[in-house]
Amino acid sequence: MLKCNEVSEQASEIVDGNVKGMHKLKVQMHLMMCTHCRSFVKKIKMTKGVISKLTLEPVPDDKLDKIMQGIEDDQKNNSSK
């Protein structure tokens, strides 16, 4: 029988359907018996679903320049302390 830490470490692979054969059966058996792991894998699946629906919009160059300048200014201020 798999341990919870083994299942949680492989949660992303489980959700993506990359677990095969006998190992897949072991995972399924563990999930049937363990509510904590079942809940964790369900949350990973929901998170991946939400992330997959997000769209990235390009940042205009002038805004990107301001952001980068702010980061540089912050680094200078922190290094002088």
C-alpha cells in the first residue's frame, strides 16, 4: 500500500494521467481509502483547471520599464542598508 507522502508527491502526475499499470492501481486503492489524499488530489486537479483557463496579456513596454526601474531602485535601497 502506498503512503500518503508518496501519493502527494505524485499528485500532479496522477491528475495528468501519467501513472500507469500496477502503480495506477495502487494509487487508486489508496485514494479510495484515504480521504485526505483524495481531497488533496481533487484540489490539485481544480487548481490545474483554473490555471489552464488563465490568459496572459503582454505588458506594455513603458509599464515594464517602470516595473524594472522600481525593482532596481528597491535593490539599491536594500543594499545600502
